Amino acid sequence: MPEKEEAVFRSAEMSLVQLYAPTEVSRDIIYRIGQLNLIQFRDLNSKVNEFQRSFVKELRRLDNVERQFRFLKHELDQREIPVKTFPYELNPVVPESEIDEHVENAQLLEDRVGQLIDSTESLYNKQKELKELKFTIQAVDNFFATNTGPSGDLDDETALLSQLESQTVSESHSANFISGVINREKVGTLQQILWRVLRGNLYYHSEELPEEIYDPKSKTHVRKNSFIIFSHGTIIYERIKKICESLDADLYNVNSTASYRSDQLAETNLKLRDLSTVLDESENALTSELVAISRDLLKWWEVVAREKAVYQTMNLCDYDDSRKSLIAEGWIPTDEISTLTTTIKESDNSQSIPTIVNVLATTRTPPTFHRTNKFTEAFQSICDAYGVATYREVNPGLPTIITFPFMFAIMFGDLGHGFLLTLVALYLVLNEKKIGGMKIDEISEMAFSGRYILLLMGVFSMYTGLLYNDLFSKSMTLFSSGWAWPTDFKPSETVIASKVGTYVFGLDSAWHGAENALLFTNSYKMKLSILMGYSHMSYSFIFSLVNYVHFKSLVDIIGNFIPGLLFMQGIFGYLSLCIVYKWSVDWFAIGKQPPGLLNMLISMFLAPGTVAEELYSGQATVQVTLLLLALLCVPWLLLFKPLYLKRQLDREAQEHHYQQLSNEDDLTSDDADEQDTAHDDDEEHESHDFGDIMIHQVIHTIEFCLNCVSHTASYLRLWALSLAHAQLSSVLWTMTLGGSFSFTGPLGVFMIVVLFAMWLSMTVCILVVMEGTSAMLHSLRLHWVESMSKFFEGEGTLYAPFGFKGLLSDVA
Amino acid sequence: MTTTNISSSYTVIFVFILVAGLSGLTWVFAPKQNQTVWRSSVILGLAMCYLMWAITYLAQLHPLEAPRRSDLRPEA
């Protein structure tokens, strides 16, 4: 087997393959291909409606099974029965008979579970009714008991009641009063409506139920009240009943005679007891059924989901005229074709008609496929989030692995903060197997998927922190300082250090705590950010040359790359060179005034040929030459490519004209062909219009020249953020922990403990998490805008091979 | 004094040669698996670390500003 291309600098080479499979084995073949996870199938029936494709019936059947599984899953979730997730090993190819079994099984289970649920629900309903009846009887009992108590203090009302209660059975008892149960929230409404409708002609009594009643319809426990209404007249009673029913009250007939009532109560209690045993049993039956289902549900689901994916893929395929074989087309990495052919050969050894794999020659643009591993994956996704690289162009994901964390580190530089970040990242990296299997929330998931980015960010932050000589805003003296303080001076006298050497690694510790430290770090970090930005942009710009060479586009090298390079280097390369040159000159030794570089750059444009303070001899000539060169580059960039393309277009048009005259007959069929392909999904059509090309190039030129300026300025964010970070951490130190050392005794101990806790938590929350996020976003922008605009086209489509991974990701 | 300055100026070039050498070794001895990622990442990382160090070093080679403070106490 040939060695696989690494496919990270450029996307993998892809081939379009065509597959002829006999109809009888086509499902098995597609199944096996799905397990390989290699081919991105093209839709050969893009003009066919979703509902008119070959396997709609099969898909509908599987959809139904999935619906049944969803129903079961829903029931499991409601009863909080955990679904067992398998590390399942499924058969290489599930036979069709097994699918039929799954379909039948699912139907059976749905019916059974549905029945069980229905019966328990009706039992619950019954239970609710009985309970409410019980409470209503009790409430009526209570009511009569309190109002006809033996107190002897009989007023009119109670007299009436006792009379009512002692009435003979012969009279219709049901019409004497209305009793029932209603939602507690609706009690007030009921009372108001009754009052208005009956004009106060009633007696109303309501009592809270001692326990909440389970409502099987909404599956919640509801607080309810029982009520008793007295009034007179059959019509009025009918009206009251209607009102009660409209408010969802349940009415229960309760006998007005005490002895009958107690009989009724006893009977209800008995029924309730019987019912609850039945209910328990049916609940148990349902639960054990569901637990049994929970063991295998996901496995079945996986099988069915795979089957569905296979049929969906087969819907993309075409048939030959006799419908004897299935024709599929798809993109596959060229170095994987042999894997495909051997797999197919293995699968159809018994078949009389073999499956044939053809590699097609095509002008279509293949999808972009970068092979990633767990380390490069996150970096690649940063770039893919902005745009998918055009097929075979330089992949920005590769340099991003280093430049992204490094640009972050320039802004975040602090040994201590970097160390904290590294610790977190190391924890995630070292436990990646354990954490990868866990279910975690979205933000932790993001941190986990970017763990290698975090690790590099932490490591580089430690490096830049060393260079900035910042350890939680404190400095270290690792090497001998390049500055010596005078030894002979009075206290509180301002002293100036004298230079005795150069600090070997990083910022001199003598600057720490100096009054003019900010003056120096300000200038240092500004120049640092310009130099790093210039390097980053030049590096990215070189990739455009690599692209042009790879695509053999000489016109782009001459018309885009060279003038662009001259323009950029002539202005910003020169500026960077001047910065470095100015540093290398000992201005005190030669006794000259060091020139301001900003003024130099401005006067280079505004007053060419004049140099106020000379940096080196012959400066004026060099600057005028560079300026003229930059000015020359603008029309070069603007005109060369469009004019070259126009000439080519004219020549092509002439040739086409000749052709048209020579074979007019062929043309009609050609036209038909073109019409056909024009509808195809991924056929590319470039406009060959001079106007379009010109406009495109004008925009490109303006954008490039302006961007050279604005992007360089944009890198100054490195300066601003690193200064802000250093200042913020030193302020935090002096405001919290730094202040605690002035206390002594037990108070000092207490203050140090408290303020340390405060300092640490604020360091983590504000300086590491918040500042880190902001620095990360700035670094992201520097990559997406400042760097990638120099070479990245991003007009590709992501390679999405057909496979069985993650089919159930939204279920379990 | 001037001699020390000139020699320290060469430190930058000396370290550059060192880094270039290291990069060359990385190019040659990068692991076969994921070779491109190894080469690109290690060399680019070395280059950026070198640049950052060199800029910091150069900025302090002939500083125009000297540290100044008034909170020092003379040693006894």
C-alpha cells in the first residue's frame, strides 16, 4: 500500500470515482463503504424530488422505527431510567433480515409500552376521581359537623341545615346541594361568577384539600379545593353545574344524609386501596419493560440509523437502464483508492457480476480534505471557522499551530499567568481519555477541544513572560543586570543608573520599579509589535507566492506578488530595518541626535528628499527611490494582470471564432452538453469578462495598499494589550497582596491570608480567564484578517465522507 | 567599552546561526509520522522565540533611556 499523503500543508489529492455495483449487493457494498468513512458521494439525482427517489419506501419505514425509538426514549427519560450506552461492536454488515426484525420488534414494543402507559393513565384517572370523591365527602362531613354541632346555639342557617340533613331519603337528595373539587387558583373566579350569575342567591363554602392531587393529564401535582354550593331551583342547579364544568371543576354527588355518607366514604376508601395495588403492579410492569428496553435501545437505534444512512446514500445514486446495477459517484482521497478496491473485492467474492471501480477524469473542483490528528484538529478548526481552504492551496492551519499561541503570548506575557494556563492545559491533555468519555457542559467542552491550543498558549506565555521579566508582575534577576546604580548618594535623591552591559535574556530587572520604566517598556513593546507584525505579514505573504507557483500562475507572480512585495517591503520593510538599525547604533558614542522614526516615515511621504535628522548617510536618496518604487507598484499591481488576461481573452475569442466557422454542426451538441453541466451542483463557472476582471483587480489593489498600512497599525494591539496586561497585574498586586505586608502581628497573618485569597482568585478570574479570552480573540483576529488576507482564498468546500460516525450524537 | 558593544552586537548573529542550525537539525531529524507538522511547528516556534529574544536584546543594546529612581537607600 502506498504511503498516505500527510495532507496538512495542502489538502489531500482527491479523485472522482465511479462505482458499478450489482443491484442485489449494492446495499452491502454501500454499507461497507460507510464503514470505511472514505467517500463523499455526489448527488446524481439533484433534479429528482426527495419524494420520488428510489428508496423512499424503505426510508419511511425506518423513519417510523426511529419515531418509535424516540417515543421509547421519551418515556425512559420521563421515568429517569438511564439508557445504556454501549461500546458496541456491530456486525460488519447487518443483514436485511435483521433490519426486518428490528422493525417488527419496534412496532411490538411501541404497542406494548403504549398499552401499558394507557392503562396506567386510566388507573391514575380513576385514582384521582376516587381521591377527590373521598375528600369531597370528608369536606361535606366537616361542613355539616361544624355547622350543626351540638353547641345548641342554633341560628336560622344551621337550623335549616340540620333540617336538610335529617330529610327523608324519599326526597331527591342530589338536588339539595352541589359539591365537587376545583383548582385552587380558580376558587375565587368560581365564587365571583356564581355571585354575579345568581345575584347572591346562594350559600357557598370552600375548603382546601389536605394533599395535592396528581393530575395524569399534565403529569403534575395540583393543589385543589373542595366546595359545596347551596341554592334552590332545578334550573339554577343546572346553571351552577355548567359554570362549574366550564371552570374544569369535577362534581361529585354526595349524599346529604350522614349515615349514607359514611357508607359512601367506606366504599370509596376500599376502592382506593384496591386501586393502588393494581396501580403499583401496572407501574412495576411498565418500569421493568422499560428497563429491559433501556439495555438495548441504543444498539437497535444505531443499527437502524446506519441502515437509514445507507438508504439515504443510495438515493444519491443512479441506475443503469436495465436497473441491474447501481451507479455511484463520489470523491475519495487518491491514496485511499486501493483501500476501497480491496474492501470491495473482499465483500463480493461470491458474486458472478463483480463490482467495478472507475476513476473518472473531471474538471470539477474536489472538496478540501486536511488530515488532522488530535493535536492539529483544533488549530485547523480555527481556520475552517473563517473559511475552508480552496482545493490544494496552502493550509493556513499549519502555521497557525505556532503563530496563534505566540501572538497570544505576546499580549499575555507573564511567567506566572502562563504557568497557571499551562497547568490547566496539562491537566486536560493528560486526562484526555477520561475527560473525552465524560459528558461535560458547553464551555468546558470548548476548553477541552482546544486543550492543545491552551497548552501552547501557556508555554509561549511563560517564554514571553520570561522575556518581559514578569512573574505575577514581579521581576526576577536571573542574570547580572546591565545597569549599575551609583553607590554614593543621599537618601531620597533621584539617581540614574549607568550602563555596564546588556542583559542577556529579556528585559533588564533594573527597569522594574524605576520611575521611567513605562517610558522604556512602552517604546520597546511598540517596536516589538511592529516588528513581529511585519514578520508575520511577510511570512503570510510568501505563502501567496507558494500558491502561485503551485498553481503555475506566472501572471499572478508578476502581476500580484512582486509588486505587492516591493510595495510592502519598500515601506514597512524599510521601517523595520530602520528600527533595528537605530538600535544597533550607539548614539551617545558618536555624539549624534537619534532621529524619531515616526517623523522620518511621515516626512518620507509628505516631504520626499528632505531628511531632518539623519539616520545614515545617503538616506534621502534611498527614501526617494523607495517611494518611487512604491508608487510604481500601484499601477503595476492595478494594470498588469487585467491587461494580460484581456490579451489572452482576445486570442481565445479569435480562435473560437475560427472554430465556430469550421464546425457549426458540432456546436449544437456542445451547447446541449454545456446546458447539462450548467445545472450540475458543483460545476464552476468563471466569468470571462474584462470588466469583471478589471473591477476585481481595482478592488484588490486598493485593498492591498490600504491594508498594508492598516494591518501594520492593527498589530499595535500587541503593544497595547501587553502593556495593559502588565499594568493590570501590577495594580492588582499593589491593591491586594502587596498591601498586606505592611501589617504586623496576628493582624498581619490574617491580612496576608485574606488578601492572598483575594489576589489569587482575582488573578485567575480577571487576569487569566478574562484577559486571556480577550488576548485570544485579538490573536484570532490577527490571524483571520491580518495574516490570512495575504494569501488565503478560502473558496473550498469541506470534505464530508459518508460514514457511520456520530449518527446518534443528538440522542445519547 | 566599544569593543564589548561590538561583540554583544554579534551575539544576535551568533544566536541566529545557532537557531538556524537547530532548525536544520529539526528538518533532518523530524519524526517520519506527521513530518510536516513537526518541521513547521518546531522551526516556526524556534524562529519566533528567536525573533522575540533578539528584539528584546537589541532594544537594550544602546538604550537612549537609563533607569531612574528616587526610592533607593544608600548602602551602609
